[in-house]
Amino acid sequence: MAELGTLAILLSLALSLYASAGSVAGYLLRLPELTVSARRAAYLTLPVTLAAAGALVAAFVSHDFSIEYVAKHSNRAMDPAYTWVAMYAGNEGSLLYIALTLSLMSALAIRFAPERLARSVPWTIAILAGVQAFYFFALAFFASPFAPLGVIPEDGRGINPLLTHPGMFTHPPMLMAGLVGITVPFAFAAGALIAGNYGDDWVDVARVSSIIVWGVLGGGLLIGAWWAYTI
């Protein structure tokens, strides 16, 4: 699983870099084929990132303690339900979850972007893919959740006891999704400004996406408050 996850992260990095650079180059050089290719690369980033996240979850479920992150955040005595969500129990897995969430949001934002924003969408894609590339770069070279252990232990260290709470299934994913989701309205607004669209064509898209992100983040914060109170 470690090899599959690492390869998927590197491929996601390459795809996001190509999507960002290709989208800008296609727009500036007036090459619609390159712009379409970059858009497809942005779409393809989602299933590849999903493969990386799936590999990490599978490593937790199968108790693959040859992976340092799995050994640090799980053990055989854990409730199986928490084993499935332990992927975001630490920094490296949380970054992978954030990258996956942003990939999903970006794909949806690009797919359902209104036709009236066609001139600025290439810049929107470039911004979204550029932010994704930052996370994949960090995952690939600084905070890999698939880093191997030199000596494989018989059992892991176990999850932080404070995380064994029903809120673990909703609070962290909603909170992280809400925080990274603000990238979407920002990308639409910045893309419109870069493309010279100074009207209000982008406002409705940015407003709707901001309200959705605000709702997800607010719900996550409320669940976090309940979790903190009960703990």
C-alpha cells in the first residue's frame, strides 16, 4: 500500500502542476486544445488522490505497521470503527484528506462553472490546481503518510484517546473541508480579476460557494464544541 500511495501522490502532484501551467499557457497562447487538456488533468487529479487516500485507509484497516504513520496512530486493540477514520488522526493524513477534499471541490467547481465565466475559468483552474500542487508537494517531500519504518513493530502506538469520540466521524472532516473550501470562491474571484472581468458575473458563484463552505465549517465548529464539552 505504501508504494501505491506514494506513487498516487507523485502522480497527483504532476497532474496538478500540469493543470495549472497548461491552463495558463493555453489561455495566453490561444491553444484551446491545451486548455481542455489541462482541465482534464484537473479532473483526473481526483481519482488519483482518491487512490492515495484509499491506500492509506487500507493500510490502517489491515494494520500495516511497516508504515510509520499507521504505527503511530493505530493498534490492534482499537475499535474497528475508529480504524477507518484514523487516516486524519495526525498531520500527514490530515494533509492527504485536505488534498482529497480540495480535489473534489475543484472538480465540481470546474464542471459546473457557468458559461458566462468561460473567459476566466482557465485562471480559476490554474489557481485551484496550484493550491492542490502545494499540498501534494508537501505530502511528497515533507509530510508523507506512507513513510516506512526501519523496524516493523508487532503492534502500533494507538490513536490519541481524546479522538475516540463519535465527533471524530464528523468534526475533523467538516472542519478541514470548510477551511480549505474557501479556496473555491477565492479562485473564482481572483480568476475573474486576472482575466479582466471586472463585472459581477462571478459574484453569484462566489456567494453560493461561500455560503456552502460557511455552512460546512459552521457545522463542524458546532460539533467540535459539543465534542469539547463532553470530553
